[in-house]
Amino acid sequence: MEQMNTRVTRSLWRSQRTRKKRYITGFDGLRTLAVIGVIVYHLAPSSMQGGYLGVPIFFLISGYLVTYLLIQEWETHGKVNFLSFYNRRVKRLYPALVTMILGTTAYITLFQRNLLVNIRGTVLTNLVYVYNWFEIHHGQSYFDRFSGESPFTHLWTLSIEGQFYLVWPLVVVGLLLLFRSRVKAAVVLLAAAIASAIAMALLYDPNNLNRVYYGTDTRMFAILIGAAMAFIWPAYKLSGNITRNHRLILDGLGVAALVGTAVLFFTMNGQAASTYRGGMFWFTMLAAVLVATVAHPGSDMNRLLTNKLFSYVGQRSYGIYLYQFPVMIFYESRVQNIGNHPLLNALIEVTLIMVVTEASYRLIESPLRHYQYGQMFTDIRRLIQQPAAHRVTTVLGSVAVLCFVLTAVGFVQQPAAAKPTALQKTITKRQAEAQKQNAAAAKKQKALAKAQAESKKKHDKAVAFSKLSKADQKTAKYYFLTADELTSSKQTPLTAIGDSVLLDDAGDIQKVFPGAVVDGQVGRQAAAMPGVIASINQRGQMAKNVLVNVGTNGNISQDQADQIVQGIGRDHQIFWVTAHVPTREWQNQVNSMIHKTAKKYPNVHVVDWYAAAKDHSSWFVSDHVHPNDHGNRYFTSLIAKTISHQLTK
């Protein structure tokens, strides 16, 4: 009888512990905010430059929920069922991931074969959740948004979560066995989180963000902070019966954390050194406060972040995150006027993402999450025998087989290396030519600067066209320049700093500005400019007149614009070329910032390439961004005319 009472008591105790388990609906709200941040960042980085911070929020929630559920299972049953844990994770995550990978690879094989480079490694490392390490060595920067983007880039986060799920039940059980005090276990996890943040700061390299951005060791602090919270702030042990003052404190902290998180979504630049030297860690700590208040049943934050829309989006946030990048990249490769109609195209892309996500949720994720895989062979046999009786399954199975076959074809046809396009070959050739001429140009630049300093008046009288040499007459006609404009340009020392558009035009610029030093790099963004400017200054190659051509590859913040101008110096004349990037959302933001900067600084002048070129599609190659030979004539002409007119005022 006593043994029976003991069993009944234990049963009641376990039943009570089980009843304390609750679905925290506010976490769907947090997932919604996180996925909105990521989506907006990918669609319009100029509108929400910190949207990538949605990822640490996902990590926080995962670390917290998984850890506290494992602790609850241990306390309820005295053990953790590892096989059940892994089975739930695989059934939740794998079907949609495999669907996305097969579908995306099939599309690439059919329509965008230039993305087949490294496809085998990309697919295989994603399937075993080590893609983030593959991406460090093979992928482009997460912030390189202009060309050749991989539709798989965002999956690095899933690899880190997969690695976490693999080892975490063992880690939690080890901590529970090692420490009687939950606080001590939390301290160990927080110490590991701080070590991860320190690793991010120490390994930060502005010329190679991949290592700190994708590395498991440098990004684990968000998961570890969430896990530490689960030891000292488990939702199933928190009471909703608290005093009014305690409720107000929780709500105040939650609202402050929510506002702070939103502000940083708009202000924390993903390429700034401060982001990796503590910024992202402290953002995560702030978000942890928000997660903690939402988890507490006595706080109103859970209710604040609970509604039907948030629940709908939050429950589908995994699928939304999975499918967003392929949809965006494939759509944007087909539509060329995104920069002119960013809002309309963003709405279309979001609609497509939600349609694909909903189809996946209803047809793939939900059914397979509860499917008993032990009966798979029986179901396949039944399907083959009676395909008409299972039409939806037959169609889905046929599509899956087709995608698998196309993926296999992509594997076979993967090129050994990316074949350079005609444009890439041209840019590489012109970059080499510009580098050869830079040494001689630097010497000539000094001579030109000295001559200008000694000259009291640049032009005593207009230069007659007939006075030019035949070679100069030919050059002036080719670039639509007057004799005065060409003469002024040839006598103007110039340093040109920019991206691939500048490189493509380097030869033309150095014909009109013989003393020009050209420093260009494919994919260069505004964040890299301060380092480039410092290097040019150290080499003594910064002329009094500086041409800046950056903005093709991403948006420009006010801080970045200020750093560029101040790095070059107020005693220099800066000529900033506007961007013609109709295929990207940030075109208008970049050009607005350039005009704003010119109004702010009297030594900054606008070379309005966008206004000159926007109605001349025949000036560009197929990407609608890089000028062809004909377009380069107009590009060089505009630069020369603008600089000449400004300097001869």
C-alpha cells in the first residue's frame, strides 16, 4: 500500500510538472519581429541596416527553449530521451530544408547555371549542417549584395543550429550531473558566451568578415546566453502571481528592451568594427532581457506580442527564412527596374515568399512533422499500386523525383571553377593596366600639382581646338570634350577610388587624366573606403582632386559618407559619382546620400552619372550597371566636364 501511495504521489508530481509546460505565444511574436528584420534587410538594406540582427534573436529563443525543455524533461522523468529529441528535431527541420535545397538546385540547373559553382559542396554541407564552415572558405561576403549571390548563403544559421541540436542534450545532461546549483551551470554558460564574443572581437578582420560572421565559435554566444537563461529563468518554474510593482518592473524592462532592439535594427551597421567588437554581444544581451520578460507569465509582454498575425507568421518563420533568399535572388535576376520601383517589387517578393512558404507549410512541413517514417515502404507500395487514389501525393512525389534528377544533373555539370564573363575579363585586364600606370601616374601627379601651385592663373585665355595636337584632337572628339576641357583634365592631378564600374573605365580615365592614380576593386562598398583611403594616404598618392565611385554594391550611411570625406580631407576637392544600379533597391538611397553629402561639405561635388544615364539603356552591358565601350565614353566625358567646370570657376 505504501509503495502504491508512493507511485501515485510521483505520478501526481510528474503530472503537475507536465501541466506547467506552456506554449509561450509571445515567442511567435519575437520570431515574427526577427524574420521581418531579416527580410527587410535583404530586400532593402538601406531601410533597415541592422535587420540581420534578427538572427541572434532566433539563436536566443532556440537556446532558451531547447535548454529549458531538456531540463524540464530531466526533472520530470529523471532522464533525457535522446532518440526522441533527435527524432523531433529531424522531423521538424529536415523536410523543408531538403525541399528548399532540391528545388533551388533544380532551378539553378535549368535557369541560372552560373550558380552551379561549388554546388556539390554547398548541398552536401547543408545536409550535414556544416555549411557555415564551408561558406567561410568558399562563399562571398554576406554583405556583398550585387552580383553572383548564392541563394544558399543564409543557410549558415541553420548549420549552427544543427550543430547545437546535435551536442546540446549531452551538454545539458553533463551540466545537470556536474552542478547541483543551476546558477553555477548558468555562470559556466555565460563564461562560454563571453569567450565566444571575445573570439569574435579578436578574429575580426575588415577585409574578411566571413570568419567572424559565419563561424560557430564566434556566433555561439547568442545560443549560450539563451541556454544560461533557461537554467536560472525557466518558464515552467516562474509564477504569474506577482505583485503589481514586480509586474511594472518586468513590463518596463520588456518595453525598454523592445524599443532598444528596434532602434538597433535601424542603426547597427553590419560592416562596422564596433558591431564585432562588442556591439552584437550587447545587442544580444538586450534582446535576452526581452526574451526573459516574454517568458515570464507575470509580465504583460507575452500578451503584447501575441496576436493572430504574429502567431501565423511566427509558426511559419522557419519556412519564411528558408525560402526568402532563393525567391529574392531568382526574382531580382529577372526584373531589371527594382531600383526605380523598390516598394512595388518588395511587395511582390514578399507575396511570392509567403505563397511558397504556405505551400511548403501545408504540403511538406506539417504532414511530415507527424508522419510515421516506419510505414514509408508500405505507403510507397500503395502509391505505386493506386496512384489515382493519392493524386496530391503522386504529384508531390513526381516533383520531388524531378528535382532530385535535376540536382544530380547539376552535380555532374558543376564547373571546376567559375568561368569569368566577358565583363569580368575586361575589368581584370583594365585593373592590371591601371596598376601598371599608377606608378608613372603618381610621379606625373606630383609634377602636375607643382605646376598648378606655381601657376597664378589656370587659363589666361581659351584654348583653340586647332592648337591641340592631332592625338589630343582625336581624344577630345572621342570623349565629347572641348579643347579647354581636355587641356584642363590633362593638367589636373587626380586620384580615383571606387568599385568595378571605375575599374571598367580606368583606361578611359587615364587617357583623359594622364596623371590619374586609379584604385578600384570589384565588390567594394562604402565600409571598406576608410581603410583604402588610409592606404592611399600612406603611399602618398592622394591628389588634391579625388574621384569617388562607390555605391554600386550597397547602401551608404551618413556615418560612412562622413568618414569618406573626412578621411580624404577638407583640403581636397572630392567628386562623387552617383550610382546607376536599376537592378538594386539601394540605388535611390545611395544617390540621395551623395547629394546630401555634397550639400553638407563645400568640397564635395556631384558627378551625376545616374541622371545622365538613366534613359540610355544602350550605354550598358546586360547587367544594366556596367557601361559598355560606348557608355564609358559618356561616363568619362561627364567626369572630365564636371571636374573641369568646377576647377575653372
